[in-house]
Amino acid sequence: MKIVDFAKAVGFTKLAACLLTLLCFLPAHAQEAPPAYDAAKAQAWSANDQGLRAYTLVLLKTGPTPMAAGPARDEMFKGHFANMTRLAKEGLLVYAGPLDGKDGLRGLFIFATADLEAARKAVDTDPVIVNGEMVAELHKHFGSAALLAVNEWHPKLIKPKP
């Protein structure tokens, strides 16, 4: 059906109203200005021209001596979280989080260093590693330098308790 025939069938006023309604729901395609380049931040975060930098990615896997549930395990994990907090405050640990446990994968760390030995020393301070609950597999990783902003922004996203 041609537009002219459709317009005659539904009436021009109804067609105009339909088109106006459609236009109201279409997203505006105004040209957005590109984000401003922050040379100081790029330099401070060691970003290359694409905004990327080197990290160490650590996969935490189930270790040879899992600890049974109880007070000792609770203390070990309390130390694990305290260790992550300390490393984050030092600026070395950029990101950490649990994984689903599939294939023994329990968690990950991303360290703000390309130096595998420096990352290994930091990992070796963690109680879950010390106690054999988990083992660490280290890999070189190249990703967004903006990951360094996670530790600044994450606390601002935690809703205060009443």
C-alpha cells in the first residue's frame, strides 16, 4: 500500500498524529561531543594512547587443603577480606571478586602492576593462599586504565545502613 493510499484510508489527520507520536519516541540523534581527554589522568594511570595499561590478572582456584567449616575457616576468610582491603588501600589491588566455582575457579584479583613477581608477593600474603584453601594462577593482562578508578568509586555506591 502506498503512503498516499494509506493516508486516504486512515485520514490525513490520523496519519499526521501517528507520525508525530512516532517521532516523539525516537531517540534524539544530536551529535554528542566526544569525552574530554584527560592527559593528567592518562599519565597518572600509565595509559597508552588507547587508554589501556598493563595489569596482572590472578585466578584463584580451589587449593590442595580446603579448610572445614568452623571458626578457623571464618578467621581465615576474615583475614582474606582484610588483606584485600589493605592491598586496595595501598593502590596495588584494583579489583577483586568471587567466581562461580566452576572448574575450581573461586575468585580473581587484578593488580595494578605488570610485574608478576610483585603480584605474586602480594598474593602470597593472603590467608587463603597461606592455608592452601586456594592457589593462585597469575597472568599478564592488558585492559582499561580506568580500572584504577574502581577503588575510588566503589565505596560511593554502597548504600549506607540505617
